[in-house]
Amino acid sequence: MIYLHLFFDKFVVQHKKDRKLTLHTDIPLILALFCIAFGVAMSYLLYRRKSNHPDLTYWQWLLLFILRAIVISTASILLLSPVLEWINTKTRKPLLALALDHSSSVKYLSDTTKLNEFSAQWKQMQQKLQNQFEIESFVFDQEPTLLSENSEIKFDGNHSNYTNSMAIIDAQLKQRDISALIIAGDGVYNQGSNPIYQAERVGYPVYTVALGDTTRYPDQELVSVKYPKEVALKGRLPLEVSCHFQQYENQQTILKITKGKQILHQENIDIINSDQYFHKTFFLESDSAGLQRLNISIENQVDENNIANNQRNIVYRVIKDQKKIIVVAPGPHPDLGKFRALLAQNPNYETQLVWNTPNATLPKEANLYLVYQLPAQGMSNHLINQIQKSKRPVIYWIGRNSDLNRFNQLNTGITMTSTDLWEEVTPVLNPDFKLFSPSNYWNSFTEQLPPLVSPMTPMEVNSNLSVLLSQKIKDVATDQPLIATGMVKGRKQAYIFGEGIWRWSMRDIQMNGNNNITGKLFNQLINYLLTDNRKQKFILKYENSGYTSAPYQMTAQVLNANLQPVNEALVNVDLTHENGATYNFQASYNQNQYLINTGNLPEGKYTFKAGASFGDINYSRKGEFVILKQNPEQNATIANHNLLLRIVDISGAKMFTYDNVNELPKELKNKFKEQRKQKITQNIWLPELKLLAFLLLIMLSLEWFLRKYWGIF
């Protein structure tokens, strides 16, 4: 049955409940009646039969009258910009996503017979569900991969990332209205964040099938080794070691730290009870520059079930030449302490504090200056004058003690009107900032940061400066800079307009347990200021170490004479293994940088030579890294079924095991009895419809032809 509804803004033709045709405009559709009346009136004025066209028969007159009325009425209605909306509702089977963890920990922690039986059950279950559901089947480790009917499940993945895999599946199937996700795995993950939050975020039930064994066997596990990636020469390497001992009691083991055949430290550990943790920080001397490789191990026990998690290899770099940063300030402030602590995370930097006293002098060696709240009222400019003569990079940090009039006289590239008004401002990351790439976390992190106190005054900013963070005042984003940097008169400079950054560091610690996000941003800023881009136009980034279980990657940028990235360069890398084997790779360009993916490399130390060719110019870089033999999946000792249980609790689903997995299809069929309804909407703006224009042209042509044929001029 067809239902007609006439409203002031739409016209609806509905057939049953699954199809609906709607004509609507932004202007009241009732005006269409006036358009029709206008078309009829204009046609009548043209074809008044007796007075104008006495020779026409009634049917000839009526045909010409109708053709002209339709054309004028339709053209008038099109002026209302009508939109034709066609909605077709289709019923579809509920969509299920099945994801099987095929990382190697599932194999290590499972009985082989049970696991083989489950693999067959998993495929049979999909076939049972296909009558009532649409099925998308995946296997996952670091990320999901579609599983076909003929695919073999090997359980050989080298990492487990539940959160990333769930997020990718959700993104791929979101437009198809997924009903539920079923995950089969051991709950052990060694990459990504806690998957509980992702399960809560998706908004549909996440069922789990618990694989693996939760039985506790005697085991010693080297849980973690935390250390800096770089350390200064003649400095000390902090090595934070955590171990876990289970099912051992009143026994003793030995912890060793070795470098090659040399034992750097050895310590006896007394295991008192059957569930004991050991945690200690060791400080080792760094007496030689370059890449250093250490082995941390626990002595194997005879009855130990898993010895793969008894040792770790680490690689760190000892820096020979440190960059010296001189901090000049009128007096103590919490910002200074926190900023120096953030820079201390990078062993490349050494900071020295100089108070702006009348007799103070600057150290002879300096790579960068930080000028904190200077010039200040009643204080000499003699240190600032020396800094300006040095031509070294400098950071100007403005605070409530700053004398803005005297600051303007320095001609630094930014001019501010003197003011006694200060206000609280929060940061906004500038998406167009190109000098370096802030961490992806900064977009969301800035929303959580406490405000800084900044001068309430307009600023004139040198066109060569780029704004990294701008100011937001009472939820209103402005174009006033909070942190800016760039090249002014051949000198790299940066500016911080506000005090209270120590609160950012504290908030970082509160949210993340450390201040790595804040520290990385300011270390990137310092690194930009210290890097002489006029000399370094081939920028190569790589890690000190990688693992045999994952591809090793490098990234590179090639800059032109204007220090802008180019994508026409030819970038290649030649690797040489310590045993003499050589490998050659060519980079691919993606997202403003070159990517060198070496794939999985054999264990050992590698030296490399990277080259970039751009026109007639050639660049080269040399370096070294180490590939370690380590499979993090082998560190797992028991399956984590508690995690799988928390996932189903938070998403409103159920957990199944080897023993009752056959009940899962019945549960799903009862839960999702009704079919999904999907609306398919198509909008057509009638003035753009070529067919309608063609029909109007046909009617006008027909009218013109008939007028000529019947002798009407």
C-alpha cells in the first residue's frame, strides 16, 4: 500500500515499512503549489484558444497547453532546490567477527592435543553459525589477518597485541554494524595497552574463549630490565632489574650481568617463599663509547619448565660528546628544576645553571642558552648581551619577572606591548607545525594540561617563526603563540610565553607514571635548536637494537636548499653483519619521510652506510645497531584467563573454555535472533539531475516542432 503525506517542507511516498521516497527542500514545499499555478497561468496566457489560435482543435490546444505548463511549473519548482531522498531498508543477518590469537604463546601454554582439537572445532563452529550469521574470521598477533577456509593455523606469531587487533577489526567492520566479537586466546599480550578499555569502547559484546594452561609450574622469570637507551661517557648506567620466582622455596639462585665474557656484577638471591619478587637497581660504569651489549641472566634450575625467560640482552649507546646547555636566570623557580630534569633524560645534554648576578660570567663552552625571565626589573643585561654576541641558539622564556620593554629592545624577533596584566592560558598544538613532529599523544594530552600564566598583550611575531603551541584563553583558541621557534637573522631561537611548566610535568607523572611525554616534546625542541640543518640535509633515524622476531626499520628525510623535505631522492642502505654477510635495501617514500624496512634480520651486530642522491648532490651516513635473539611470547608462563573474564564482564558477554566451547553457537543464536536492518539512503539534488533536464528539453523541442508543424508562429 502507498501512503501520501504532504507537509510544509516535505512530500513522502511510503511503501510498506522498508521503502520511502521523500521530496524535501529548505524552503516550504507548499510553494510548489504556487509554482504549478504559475506554470498553468503562463501556459493559458500563451494558448488562449479562441483569441490567439482559432485553427487548433481542442486536443491540439490541450497538448501544447500541457507541455508548456509542465515545463514552466517544473522549472519554477527547481528554483526551490528540491532534494529527492530514497530510503531502502534491507534486512541482513547479524554480523559476527571471530578473532583467533595465533601467537606462539598459545602453543607454548597449551596441550598439543587439545589445541589441535580446538582448531578443528573453531572451523566447525564457523560453519554452524553461517546459516544465521554473516561471519568475518580473523587470526591476529600484532594485527589481524583474514582467515580463509583453507588457511592453516600455525600459532607462530611473535607478539600479541589485543588492543590494536580489536581496534582494526572494529574500524574495518564498523560501517557494517557488527553485532559481536568473539576472541579466542590465552589472554597474554606483550604489546599495546590493556585491551579492557578497547572492549569497553567498541560498544558491542566481546565474547572470549579461554585457551592455554593456568597451572603454575616452578619458574624463574626475568620480568623486566629498564635502562636508558643512551648514557654519557664516564657516567653511570642505571639498570633496573625485576624478577619473579614461583613454586620455589628456601632455595638460592644467581643473577649475573655480563659483557661478553666479562662478569660486571654477580649476586646471590635467596628465594624465601613460593611466590617472591626481586627488584633492584644496579649502577654500571660507562667507560667506552659506542654501542654496548649486556646480558642479564638468572641461573637455570634443574626442574624449571621454561628457561627462555631467564635472560635478557640489552643494547645502549655511550655518548662521547655532550651538548652543553647554559641556563641563565634571576633566581630559583620550580620551572628551572623541572626543565633541567626533563633534559637530564637525554644523556646528550649537560646543563649548567648561572645566576644573573653583577659579577657572573658565562662558561666559555656552550651549545645553547636558556634565558629565563630576563631582562628583569632592576637587573643587569650584561649576561644577555654576551649571549646575543655569541650567535649560539637561545631560548627566551617569558614570565612575570620579565621586563617586556627591555625585552623588546633586544630585537629577538617578537615584540610585545608592556603590560601588568597576566592570565591563565592552556596549550593548543598547531597541526601545521613542520620543523619536527611532536608525539601523537600531544593532541589529546594538551587537553589535560594545567594552565600557564602568560602576559595579556598582543604580540608581533617574525614571519620566519613557527608556532608549536598556541594559547587558548577560557576555551577560546587564539593565534597568540605559547611556544614558537625558528630561524631569525641566521640564528635559531625559541620562545616560551608563560611560567608554570613544572605543573605539566607533574600532570604527566600523575596520568602516565612518568614525564616521558612532556620530556620528549622539550627534548625535540632542544634537538631542533642544536641541529645545524644547513649542514645536515640527510636526516636518518634508527634504533640501537631490534629483535629477530620483528622487522627492523629506519626512517629518513632529505631536505632541499630551503630545508624543505623532498620526495624525489633515491635513498638506500647497505648493511654488513659482523660475520661479513651484506644486505642492500632501497627506501620507499611515505607520509613526508622515507622508510627502510629490512624485514627480519639474523642475530648479531650490523654496521651500515646509508646514501641519498638528489639531483647532482649525494649525502651519506654511517652507523651501527644490534639485532637480538628474543621471542617475547616465550616469556609467558601461564595463560591470563582473568583478563579474558574482565573483557566479557565489561562488555556484557560470556567466557567459554575448551570444555564448553560447543555451547557458544547456541548462546549466540539465542542472543541474536532478530535480523539486522540496514538503511540505504540515496540523495539526489534535482537541479543537477541530467535526466530531468533532458526531459524538459525534449518537451520544449516537441512543443516547438508541433507549433511549426501546425503553423503557429
